Amino acid sequence: MQAITKVFSEIVKPYIDTVKQTLTQQINVSDAKNLCPTMNPSDPLTLESWSNYFKINADGSITANGTPPGRVSIASRVVLPAGQYIMNGCPSGGNWNSYRIMFLKYTPSETVVYADAGSTPTTVTLDEETEVVIRVDLYGNYTASNIVYKPMICLKSAYDLDPSYAPPAKTNQQLTKETAELIDNQNVNGVVNMLPLSFTTQVISNLTITRNNDDTITVSAPSYPYTIDNGGNNITFAIGTFIGDGKTYKLSGCPSDGGDSSYEIYLNPSYKKDEGNGLIFAFVNGTSYNVRIALTDGYTLTKELTFKPMITVPFYKGDYVPYAKSNRELTELTSQLALSVISGNAGTVFNISCDTPYARALVITPYSIGSIAYWSGTFHYIPLAVNQAITVASSNESSTGLTLTFSSVVNITIMSLTNQNDIWSGTKVS
């Protein structure tokens, strides 16, 4: 028996303690010790007057000052898996008529999981996955003077090793899920690739540099092998511009085996470059970055080179996707392109003109079947000279313009499809 006790005390227990400490350190290293999220002014349990008495600090703590006429609260919530937790953070000396932190759940009625008034915390056991609401309270007619709440929820094992306050942080699982959602949102919104190209096909030093239909760029030589000869100067050309917004993105699209002695995609200013493995770069807010391709003079091409330039979120690992405007940009562009012309009844005549000849437009007009009104969009070419007007009347479409039949007072909307800079105008004639 003594031998078994000795084995346990000298081998098993130290091993268990080591594993426990290692797991806790992993929690701390991954910044997931404090699972309580930062207080949320938009939470349903946050009272409108919170900002008069509470200040949310950078480390997630809350400072309270003032004397509210009634209870004032700010709250947040988190879904916790089953387990043993410590929930604390109220300054010492709290009670039901001064200040507390309430940890609540709704099933569907309110149930107090734990009420912290600043005393020694006790272990809270959750038997199943539970959404816990954290509510920081300052009660009516109590005067607070720089009272600091430090709301914290952490695993009991982590608290036992280090009970000190840690700023809120999401778990690796939460961050992984949110990152995946961000990638999905990027794809859904059509903004995987945020680099618009301005490059047009050209020939430089016998190399044909082609902008393809999918916005990739192919460099072709008259024959292979072919040594680039540009008089001792590297061939460089701009392909697009990206305006920094203070965030980190990934520049990619250079073929593999790039480098100073062959080819690369680079940024000007900064001369940060992609040589085939991608570049993670923090783009300075408001800075205009010229994205360029460089072909090294003296390098021998053995085949065509195809560049697939992209600027994406840094964690994007998918295939090449051509540039597309975001939903927000498309919405703004649509609002700029669309022109609502004067409303009119049946028989109303409009003069419609554009400052660009042979422009194309989508004319959105109403029509009716019986008493039911519909909207339809029709493509129309306007083959006219600059500022030459066409007449839109209430009969049929003809070679000189579009004719409409109105069943009630309506608007004509013209959306340019030729160029976003086309300027359309419309005037009611009769």
C-alpha cells in the first residue's frame, strides 16, 4: 500500500499537475483566459443611460462615476460549454443597493447564475452549454467615485493557477469560426479580389503583354527561349492602384520562381513585392499604392508567363478570382448612374440625352396587364451625337427612340451601361 501511495505521490500526481499547468498555460497563451466579452452598448439588457455613468476602458474594465436616479446597467453575453467556471470582477464592498455584477441566464425566464458583490468567488458549474448574460449594475441613489469593475469568466483550473484579471479575449474556436465566416462573406459579396486593373494590352521590347478577359496578364515572347533585352533597363509597368485603409491585406499573383533576377509584382511606394509566395502587408491609410510588374533585363523566358494579380484578405488561400466591386460599391455606383426622370401620365413626352455618343442604357419602365402594374428593364442603344436629344413618347419603340405607355403616374429611370461617367439628362416636353 505504501508503494502505491509513493508511486501516486511521486509520479502520478506530479504528472497530473504538469498536464493541468500546461493546459492552463495554453489557455493563457492563446489569450482566452477571460471568456467574458467586452460590454456591449447594444445588448438588450444595456440601459440607455449607461454612458452617463459608465466608461468602457481599453482593457475591458468598466469605470463608474455619478449618482443615477435608478439602476443603470451595461451588459454582454457569451455561450459557454459545460464546465466549472469562476465568475467575478465586482469591486469589494458591493451589495444589492450599491453595485454588483450579475451573471444571468434565460430559460426563458431570468435565472441568477451568480451574483458577484466583490467577495471571494465561488465555483459555478454549468451542466450544459449555456448562454450567460453578464450585467454590470450601478444601483439608484448610490454615488460612485471611480469604481472599477473587471468582469471576468474563466475556467476554474485557470483561475486556481492565476486569479489575476485578464482582458477579454475570444477562444481559438470562436476566432476560427468567425474567420471562416469572414472568408465566406468575402466570397458571397464578390470582393475576394480587391485590386481593380487599369492595364491595357501593349508591346514592350518585342514582348506582347496581354490583359486577358479574366484580368490575368500574360507575357509572350516571339519565340522560346527568349532573353529580355531592354537596353540594360528592367521592364516595369503599372497594372492597377489600391488605396490603403490602414488594414493588412495579401498581394499575390506572381508566377512561382520569381525574384529580383527574373520577375515580380511590387508596390510603389514601399517596394514590397510578391515573388510567387504572396506578400502580407499593412497598407497605410489613405496611401495610393501603384501595383506594378517588373521583368528583369537579361532574364531568359522559356515559356509564356501569366500573372494573376490579387489583393485579398490575408488569410485567403483559394484560387485566383477576378476583381469585383463590393455590394456597397455597386450600390453607390448604381445610385450614381441611375437618373429618375420627371413623372408623367399617359401621353407625356420626354427628351432624353447623353453627353456620350452611341451610349447604351438600361431603361427601367412600368407596364400593365389588366389592373396589375409591373416593372421591367430593357436594353437600348442611343445611337446619337453628343447632346442630341431623342423623344420618348407614349406609343411604340421606333428607330428614333423608346416609346412608353403609362397606366398611371410613373418615373422613367435610366442607368448607363456603357461608362460610369456618362451623363444622362431628361426633360419633360409635354
